[in-house]
Amino acid sequence: MRKISKEAREFCEADKQLFIGNKWVNAADGADFETVNPANGTVLCRIQSAGESDVNTAVDVARKAFQGKMYRMSPAKRAGLLHKLAELLLRDLPVISEIECLDNGKPIDRAIGDVRAAVAHLRYYAGWADKIEGAHIPVSDPDTMVYTRREALGVVGIIVPWNFPLVMAIWKLAPALACGNCCILKPAQQTSLTALYLANLAKEAGFPPGMLQVLTGAGETGSIIAHHPDIDKVGFTGSTAVGKKILAASAASNLKKVSLELGGKSPNIIFDDADFASVRESLVWASFYNSGQECTLGSRIYVQEGVYDQVVTQLAEDARKLTIGPGLGNPDLGPLISTDQLDRVMGYIESGRSEAELISGGNRLKGEFSDGYFVEPTIFAAENQSIRIVREEIFGPVVTISSFSDEDELIDMANDTRYGLASAIWTQNISRGHRIAQRLQAGVVWINGYDLFHPAVPFGGYKESGIGREMGKSALDLYTQEKAVWVKL
């Protein structure tokens, strides 16, 4: 078991305030909450909870900053600040990853990878800051000139989930800040610590007051942000149910722009001509990475009939070999995030026991792990595609595996979902790979791989999996608006 550093321990144990205008302040009403280590259920510290008055103050500070220093800040200056923040994240990588490990529960190597991914995104969007261009548009009148500008939106609320706290924050902050917006970050109540650490680094990097602020709290804080009439945009990652509420809040307030990265129930498709060495290497991680708490994971596995038994046997063997434990011990899988999530996942497992065939797993870990929120990786054989564990997002280490005979049957099953986030196809027939990719209703399709990401590649979902595209050049459209300027010469 890795020993926690003095810096990370002291940060995690100290009670936390809100970060408004580059200052640490208490919530106006003094409300706070506990944050818990999911590996053992112990309280790490208490954190201030932002209410309506605090949100109003943060919005006022952000609005003044946007109309003042941010309006006059050059793109090169914005790029420099993002590069500096990336440097500070790398400098403090060991401490930040340990904080993420304690607060979220994920294995330490995964937390380190998350910090490196955050750095890559900051550097990528720093490169875009001075390349956000308009265009000249020829019109019929030679004495008229028309050009367009892409301008920042203003004040942006960013609401992120607990499964990848730092990375998801940076996915949104980096393009929003590169475009010249002022941001109010609202981390998940369960995992606020790395966002608060990031606030300190932003101040050290030289971010002016109001450019980045952090308001912690429960869902009520997010709701206040979503309804606020002087916030111009909300970027949200989380459940589809909450995403619908944020979209409704936009309609009920000021028609603020909204981008949503929501749930998934992704099909992982294995044909009988797949490279099975590659399939086996990938499948256990595509099923159970981050203890199943990832919206893109292939929670619905579809295997062609001739190789179905082989794949089921191998996946069950590999799942049983996965190590489980506290993140500082660097196991394969850490705990679930909370008692609520534990109860939710175990509820789905009990439902699955009555609806499908349990192949492997299905239990909460006891003994030395009884104080934490640990669940075995669980596999169900499910030929009935209408049962809950096939249709609903579980967000835990639970997958279903089903057989198919031909492409048409496969497409019917794969697309029979209200979600459309990600998907994968395993085949050595490249024509079939492209053909199936065109027919799948998903925003991301991987062929002969899984969970591949890069800052330059857009990411987002079809159907109820979201609105808009994160990452790549596409993300710039989420945080800017276009203006046409007509000039009579």
C-alpha cells in the first residue's frame, strides 16, 4: 500500500471553503457537507456548500471580469495561462493524484493517468486560443463587405461528475477559457477536492479574479447555476435525468446555451473473425474499467454465436483475476463512489439474478473491505433484451453478454436503446467494420479497440446521450457564438 504524502494528507484533512474572486470564503449561510473516502467510509474533511447568495456573488465577479480584464486579454495571454496551469499540474502530479485517489477511490496509477490527460487537454486548447477565427463572406454588392467573428459567450457554468473529477473539469474548462469566457466550476459533491486544488493552481498561474471560480455543493447548487439568468452557458456531464432538468432550466430562465454529455449503454460487438487475443486483452477493461463507473464502457456485449461460449468463458476467467481494493494499493479496481451508488448497483444485480443467468461475480466484498464500497465484477448472460440490466445504465461493474447470428439481428439489438454514446466492433473484415460503423446509432465507434481518446478528436452522443461535442475543434463551438458584421464601403 502506497503511503500518502504529507502534502496530500494535509490538504485532504483541512476543511474547505468556496473559491470566489481568487479568495477563499465561507458560504453565506454557513452550510457545509462531509466528503468521504469510499475505500473505508471515513470522513476526509468538511466542505462549504454554496447557496443562492454565493452563486450570485460568483456570477457578479465573473461578469465584471469578463467585461474587464478578460475582454482586454489577448489570445496569446490566455494561451500562456493555460500552459502555465498545465505546468503546475505536472509539478504537483504526485499530490493531485493522491488526492483524487483518496476522494474518488480509483487506483493510484489511474489517477496519475487522469492528471496527465488533463495536462494534454490544457496544452491542446492553449494552442487554439489564437486560432479562433471568423471569415470574409462575398456578397452580391461589391460595395458591401461582410465578415464574421467568433466571440466568447461570457459567464459559463460548468457542472462535472464524480467518476473522472479532474479530467471532466478540464475537458470543459480548457476550451471555455481558451475562447475567453469566465468559468464557474461546480464539482460533484462526492469529489470536490481536486477542483479546489485546481483553484489554488489557477491563482498561482496568474488567472485574474473571476476567470475561474469553484463553488462546491450538492445538486441544489447546480440547480441554482442552471437557472441563473446571468449565466450564459451551462456545460454538464452526468446522468440523462439531470441533463433533462438542466435543459428545462435553460428554457425556464434565459434560454442559456446548454451542452450535455450524458449516459450510455454502449454495445461492444464481437464477430467470429475477430482477433481474439486482442479481444481478450481489451474486453475485461472495456467492461470493468474504473469499477464500471464510466459512461462509455461496453456494458452490453454482443458476441456472434459461433464464438459466444469462448468469449463468455474467457471474460469470466479474466474478471475473477482482477484485484480489488483501496486505490493507494494500486489494484485493478477500486471502490464504488458512495453508499448510494453501492445500493443502486446491488439493486440491479438482484434484479439481474431474477431476469438473467449470473455467470460470475454478483457480491459485495466483505471481510477487510467491509467498510468500503467494493463490488465484484459481475457478468450476466442475457438473451432477453427487454430486461432492466440490459436497458438501464447501471454505472457499476456489471455487464450483460448476448449472442447474435447475423448483422441485421445485431444492429437491431445494438440500436435498441435510448442511448447512443459509444460502441465498438471487433472484426478482421474491414469492409464489415465500416459497414456496421455506419449503421450504429452512436457518437463514437471504435473498430478493433476500445476507450480510445485524444484531445483533438470530438466526443459526444446520439439520442439521449447528449447534446454537442466535447474535445477537438468542435468544442470551440460550444463556448463561442458567431456574429456577422455588414459594412457599406
